[in-house]
Amino acid sequence: MNCASCALNVERKLKKHPGITNASVNYTNGTAVVELGTSSIDEAELQTAIRSIGYDLIIDKEEEKKTGEIHLAYYRQLKNNMTGSLILSIPVLIISMFLMNMSTGQSVLPYANLIMLILTLPVLLWFGRSFFINAFRLARHRQANMDTLVALSTGIAFLFSLFNTIFPQFWHSRGLHPHVYYEASSVIISFILIGKVLEEGAKSKTSSAIKKLMGLQPELATLIDSKGTELQIHTALVKPNDLLRIKPGDKIPVDGEIVSGSSAIDESTITGESMPMDKITGDHVYAGTQNLNGSFVLRAIQTGSGTVLARIIQMVQQAQGSKAPVQKTVDKIAGIFVPVVISISIISFIVWMLAGGENALTHALMAMVTVLVIACPCALGLATPTAIMVGMGKGARNGILIKDADSLERFQKVNVMVVDKTGTLTEGKPSVTDMIWLVNGNLKKEYEEILAAMEKQSAHPLANAIVASMPDSLKATVRFDDFENISGKGIKAKVSGKLFLAGNMKFMLEEGLSLSNDELQKVINLQEQSRTVVLFGDKEKPLGIIGLADTLKANSLEAIQQLQQKGTEVLMLTGDNEQTARSIAHLTGITLYRAGMMPSEKADFIKDMQSGGKIVAMVGDGINDSQALAQADVSIAMGKGSDIAMDVAGITIMSSDLKQLPKAMRLSRLTVRTIHQNLFWAFVYNLIGIPIAAGLLYPIWGFMLNPMIAAAAMALSSVSVVSNSLRLNAMNITGYRTQ
């Protein structure tokens, strides 16, 4: 598909197909979502229908894998066409603008017309050939778009110039000078190609999110057969009730239940929570999650497309595809503008042929060409991409990456901001918040060294956080007589014959450790503050109590307050427990939150808000947020989160600072305002220019607009649009405003 109008053409064709009740075609990622009125439909028939109007539909899975390569090759070809077109157009522009006598149409450079003809031919026939091919294809189906106008204006201007170059005497015999307009044809092609390169560059990134999601599921799984032998098989071959061996460091291939063994599982891909979950026999685990340190046997329950991860992938694809991109303003207008301009040019020709007197043909040809030249969509074509290019550049310099214009346009209208907790409001990793020692003096220093050495031997994330919180001087190697890591519980170590323990409450109690009422109260106090508690002690008594939590980011409170003060409602959705969610909501001043939410529930919550008329932005950083990000009107990823969240999101905050959100909202408002200004001036130019080009002023003042002046006016309109866009660079986005 070449433009948003193409998506509409395909959509109309699909909707007319028997058995389809509705269809939505996404121009950005080249996908179609269809709703069937019957239980099944022949895909080959759909493919034939789409091919009948000049497009193609890929239904073969092997061919689908090659689409990335096809898009990359197309993007490279576009860039080559743009470069080649610019190289040839610049000398044509120099000759026509600086080496040409405007009154006589003659150049001070010998053979100037021939040189410009030679340079312009490759621009039209090779670098810009797609405009003519697409226009011809659309014409066969009685349709038109911006390519039609580009092809007509550049084609007629070129043919008119070619005629004047070969037969200059035709005009000389009528007392007129044979002007040529090669620069109009070549420069128009170059400008439009620049816009297409910018557009395709943004589009090419949209499919990478799905590929990365798919890459989370391992290709191989270790199957335990009926004889107890372990075999490596492809994950796609795993069936429900198969037994699989999951080793330390493995990614889990399917959803299932642990039948023997235990481990700590990093479930951040599903829940988004940084704290690993201790899993024992009978617990459920999910495909795509990471086994950290234990080994266990898993009984497969959901495989293939039935896993939670597969459903997330499917929902992200569906949410992206069902959101037909907001029809670009320029393309919307083109549906009316193009036929109107063509009609005006034809009417102008007919009127002048009937009422032009002796010079009827001359006036008729000049009026027709001038209308098409002056109405060329340069200013309209540049209005959006130049503002977006400058806005994106300014955003990038401020740590705000904006993927598409739709996100920019919607962001200024957002009235509800939904935020994830882990990694968005909080740091996204455990850190020590409380270190309570129950001993003093030299004993404390000795035990600190033993604790640091023990935790250094463990690969558990909580152990890493404890080690990171302790001074380097305490991390000297302590000689252990014996060391044991008990998966999901804690660690044991013997130093000089004395046993030391570190782990959760359950583990310590199982090992015979007893706590006094005062010590127990200290543990309860930490738990009430949503702390994860690790106890350290010997066989007889506790020596230290450690509280760990995913702490709030420094600027979260200020950012939330700033958004709330400006009328944006802020909500928190998290997969974490109620107690932790309530604590973080209280610290940030968020009054509405939901805890224990799965990825699909987050997306459903956003969908419900949208159905109530809310314009929702989602801020997240995890793979588990990708489904909700795809559903939201505006999706925002924190740059230090997962690559997948960043790929799905339309806007990425490169730092972990939430105060960038108000900046991004102001940048959105300024950029959209600039786009509207550009389009306004482009329209005013066309509304004034087209009637003058058609000869409206000739009966009054005897003034007939010269196509050369029309081309210059067209270039001036483009310069004004670009200049207005560049003003964005000087604007301040730090001061947040909503008006």
C-alpha cells in the first residue's frame, strides 16, 4: 500500500466480500483485521479479490516471514530514489532560478533547456516512476489520490516543457516566449520522496515488537518420555500433559504446573514485577518466563497458541491492526482536493478554448498547466512531515522519542493517564530499605562480613540487592566449611563449624529459629510497609532483619502532582499485590488503582474507559504492559524498560524520569499546532492561487498567471511551511501548559 487512501481502497473491497461483516486495514503495519459473519472463509478468495484492485494479500506463513526483508528493500529503494532525485534536481533548480531570463524564457547558459531535459528525464521516468505507476493503477479503478495529482502536474509540466523545447517556433510565431518548467517536475518529485522516506522509516519499526514477543518462547524444550529419558524437541511439538525438565537459566516453553522440584521464577514478562516468585510443587508457571536457579519437572497444560504469552502476542497484533490509523489530514483532503483540482484545470482549458479568442489554445494550455502546477501538493505534502521531523528532533534532544504523528496528535487530548507501577513509578528492582541488626560492636562487623559473603554466593536477585547495599570493605571472602542454596527458601553456610542461615520467615522457622515478640513485631512492621523480609541468624537466634522493596523513583510524586494539577486523571494498574499497590498509591497521591491485574485485564480496563469517552494514555516499561500499550489511545514506554514495550509504544521516554511526561505533552501541543498552521497556509495559498491560475483576474485586469511564477509561488509556499516548522526548535517545552 502506497498511502492511507490505499488502505481505504483495500478496506472497502474487504467489506464488500461475501461473509465479511466488517474490516479494518492498518496502513502503518500493512495488516487487515476482518470480522466474519460465517464460521470460515476461503483465504484464497480474499487474496484474489485484493489482487483484482492492484494490491496483494499474504496468507502463506513462509511468505509472511519474508515481509521484513521486502519492507527493508523497499525503504532502501526509496532512499536511493530520493538521493538520486535530489542530485539531479538541484542543478535543474539552479539553472531555472538563477540562469534564466524570466521575461524571455531564455537562459544565459547554452543548451540550458536540453541540459534540464536530460537531468529531469531520469527523475520522472526512474526515481519518480512509482507516482505514475500508482496513478495509472488507481485510474483503472476510477480512483485518485495524491499520486494522481503529482503524476498529472509533473507529467503535464514536463510534456509542456518538452513541447516548448522541441517546437519553440510554435510560440514565437504567436508572439510569445516558450517557457519551460522542468524544475517544477523534478523538485516536486524530490520533495514528495523526502516525505515518503520519513513515513516509511517510522513504519518499518512497527513489526519488530511482535517479532521480539515471539522470540521470548524458546525454540527447544527438554521432554521426559515414558522411560524417563530426556529428549530435546521443538517447542511446537509439546502436547498437553507432556512432562518437561526445566533447568536453571532456562526459559519456560509452555504454560504448566510444577510436579516436582522448586525454583525462583522471573515472571516479569507476564506480571511486570521485578521480584522473583518462589515456585514449588503444584504452582503454575508461564511460557516465556525465566527459571533462575532451581531445577524442576513441569507438566504442560497450555501449549502453542493457548499460552498466556501467545495470547498477549495475538492481542497486541489485534489492537494494532484494529486501530486503523487516523487518516492523515493531507490524504483526507486529497479525496476531495485532487478531483476538484483536476476538474478546475479541465474546466479552465475548456473555458479558454471557447472564450480565448485568437490566443485560445495558448491561454487554455497555460491555464490548465498553471492550475496543476500551482495546486501541486508540495506545501500540503510537507505540512505534516516537516513539523513532525522538527518536533521529533526536538523531542529526541530532550530525551523524548516519538514514533508516529498519531501519538503526537492524540497526546494533547489525553484526559486519563494510566501508569504501571514496577519500573514506571518505582525503580523496577529490589533494594534494601531497612537493615536492622540485633547485635552490636565487634560481633556486628563479624556478622556483616559473613552475611555479605553468604549473599555473594547466591544468584538470587534479593541476594544481589543485599550485597549491593553493603560497603565494599565488608565483601571480603569468608571461608565456608559448607554452603547450601535451598531454592525458593534461603541459604545455609558453616563458618568455623558454626551454622548461619539467611532466608524468608518460613525457612528460618523450619530450621528451628525462634523470634521474640519484639523481633516478630519488627518483621510485621516491615511487612505492613510492603517490604519483603529476609532474616539472618545462626541456629539459635536471629542476628539481623533486612527489609527490601521496589522503591519509588525520585520524581514520581512531583510528576503525578503536576499532571493532576493540570486536569489529567492519573490511575495505577499493577500485577503486584493489594498491600504494595496501596502503599505506592498513597506515596504518589494516586486515588484510583487496581492490583493483581494480568496483562489482558489491564487492556480490558483501558478499553472500558475508552468506551466511556475517555482518551487514555498508558505508561509502562514491561513486556506485560505491551497489550495495554497497544490498546491505549497513546502508548508511552519508559526507555529503561523492555525493548518490546518501546516498540509497541508510540512515545518513549528515554530516561526513567516521569517529569518528561508533561514535557512530551507540551511538545505534542506545539507540534500539532504547527501542523495545523502549515495546513492552513497551504490551503490559503491554494484557495487564492488556483482561481488566479485559472485566469480569474484576466477579464478584470488582463492578468494571466505565468506557469513559471506559479512554480515559484509553489516553491515559496513550501519554503514558508518548512520555515514555520523550524520555529519549533526555538520553542520552550519545559513550561507545561494545557491551554
